Amino acid sequence: MTISSMGAKQADTDFPVRFQYSVTYAAADHRGNRVVRDHSLDELTARYIGILWDDGSHKGNVKSFLGETSEILAGNRFSVFTQDMLDSVIGALRERGNSNATINRKMAALSKLLRKACKMGDIYNLPEFRRQKERQGRIRFLELEEEARLFSAIRAKCEDSYRLSIFLVDTGCRLGEAIGLNWNDLQGSRSTFWLTKSGRSRTVPLTRRAHDVTQIPRGRLKGPFAMHDQPRFRAIWNEAKAEVGLGTDDQVVPHILRHTCASRLVRGGIDIRRVQIWLGHQTLQMTMRYAHLATHDLDPCVAVLEQD
């Protein structure tokens, strides 16, 4: 602002000077503002999936979840993701037979993407994501006799798949974690998993047979199970389980080997906190699903209650 004065004849006031103002206004800097335009969910996914999720099987699952959500939304474009839109997605997933646990996993991916989009100015606001109540389902695991039959059938089809099955059941690791192992991740009788669902590495000791199945010629392989990919292993698994009479059991999937490892640890008397660390669960609540298998933990209570 600049101010200049000019002389004037004396008026009725004692102040002989009047003021002339020359004012210049500077506009605020709006370069940081962003015009919010309509986007499709597919566009937001393509823009941010590589930033929000590391490469691996989990990223593939997330892409599938978000693709299904985009299909439900019929590709509609939006600048506000409303509560009605979210409710319609959840309703459609439930109609498709998704359990509450599955819906929660899919909505976690959607929520993470929309939070990023909102932070970057692509959408105005977020709906309220409420976690669906999950029922505690029965955890299926393999008994030793089932394992022997299934693994024998797998071995008849593919020795590498048999080695991988042994490693999975004795370490409790996820399929993607085992396939992603590098040779440097194996040090002596221990294995370190770096590519994990939680993003946190963990190291576990190996059983004798888990160690033995990693002892193969390296050649040009990046790791002991690098010759595999998940679709191939699952195809061999499904063929073998059908041959041994488990084909109709929809819970006998490769992930059952992780449940089997956890159940054997708990039933063998390993405390639940150590099982959590072994499996790499982010919260103890996730591991508590196996706590009921510690059937002998309550036995001392009987002696206290016994009447002489």
C-alpha cells in the first residue's frame, strides 16, 4: 500500500491536509490448490497401487479386490465417495457370498486407497468404514495321517512341490513368502522372511527336514523354491488332494499348512506370544484363534476344584 498527501485549502476543520490513497492488492498464491475432478476407481488404483503396496502376492490380491469393487460401481466416476456408495459395495459383496471377514479385508484395501486419494486432493471426503463383525469359524488343520497321504500324492507329481509343502508346514510361512526366498535369506538352520504381508521381517529356526528341502543345487535359481509360482503349485495341490479323497473339502488349500504349523505349536505347549512371533502376526488377537487348542493349559484347575 502506498500513501501520498496533497496540499489543500483550509476547510472547516483544523486539519489542512487531505489524503489520497493509492492501494495495490496482491492476490493470494493459489498454485497449491488443485481442482477436484471426477475419477474412476480404476484410475485411482492405477495411480496409487504402486505407492501403497509392495510387489508380491498381497498386492495382487489388493488389485483383485479393488477391481471387483470397480465392477460393482460399474466404472462410475466420482469426486466424493459417499456413504451410499460404500453401503452398496458392501451389500453387493454380501450378496455374492462374501463372509464378513472377507469383506473386511476388501474394505481395508479400499479405505487405504481412498485415504491416499483424499490426501492428494483427488476426492473431497471419505465415508465411514465400519468393521463388520466376524464370527469365529472352525480352523481346519491337517492331522499327521492326512499330511502323509497328501504329501505323498504331491511328491508323485512334482518333487519341487513336495519340498515346498514340507517347508510350508514346518515354518508356517505363507506361500508367497516361501517362493520369494533368496539364498541369502537362509543362514545355517534359520530362515529370514523379508517379503511379508505385514511388511515386517522375521527369522525362524528350521526343523531338520525344512533345512534339508532347501539343500538343492543353486544353478541360476534365486532361491530354493524360485522355480515355482503360486498358480502352478495350487494346480498340483488341487490334483493331489482330489486323489487322496480331500477334493470336496474347500478348507484344504495351501494356507492350511500355516494353520497346521500353528496348531502343532500350540498343542505342543508353546505359549501364544511365541506363536505370534513365529507366524509374524501383527496383533496377538490374530494368534488367539489357536488358543483353544492348548487343551492341557487348564488341567491344573481341576486339582484346585476337586473335592476330597
